[in-house]
Amino acid sequence: MGHEYDEALLDLEHKSNDELRAILNGLRDEEQRISYRRRVLHGKIDILRAELVQRLQAQHESGEDVISGRDVERLIDILARDLRGVSNTDVAAGDSDHEADEGA
């Protein structure tokens, strides 16, 4: 849906005020859908994190190791990366994924 608005932004000087308002309203609607999807994803992330924390606490209380060699390797990889705020994920690649999830 966003691609049609990208095209609409190319020739703004020739658009009427009504056309500009329609584009603006469409973009606001899209922003609301994205914001809702983001909140849903954050909720799912919070649920999964809470479950993992609960499991790790139970493992720790029963005397099990909660840090594995894989965890240490992952931490080393994270610390070795250039973490200047650049995402390692292509955020544009999943545009069609959110539309499929909205129906679920």
C-alpha cells in the first residue's frame, strides 16, 4: 500500500488540495495500521521474554546451568559487531508479511 503513496509524492505541485488531503489521510491510516501491528508484536515479544525468564529462573533454582557455551558465543558475536544503531535486518523486506499477519 505504501508504494502507491510513494508514487503520489513525486508530482505534488500538480495535485489539488483535495488530492493532497486524500494522500495525507491514506498515509495516516497506514501509520495507524503499522502502529497497531508494532504494539501487537511488542506484546508477543514481552510474553515470550517473560516465559523465558520464568524458565531460566526455575532452572537456576533447581541448580541447572542457565548459561550455555552457545550463549557465550552469541554474546561475543554481539559485542564484536559494530553497534552504531544500524539495523542488521532489512526492514523493507517484510512489508508483505505484515499484511498476511493482519488477517490472523
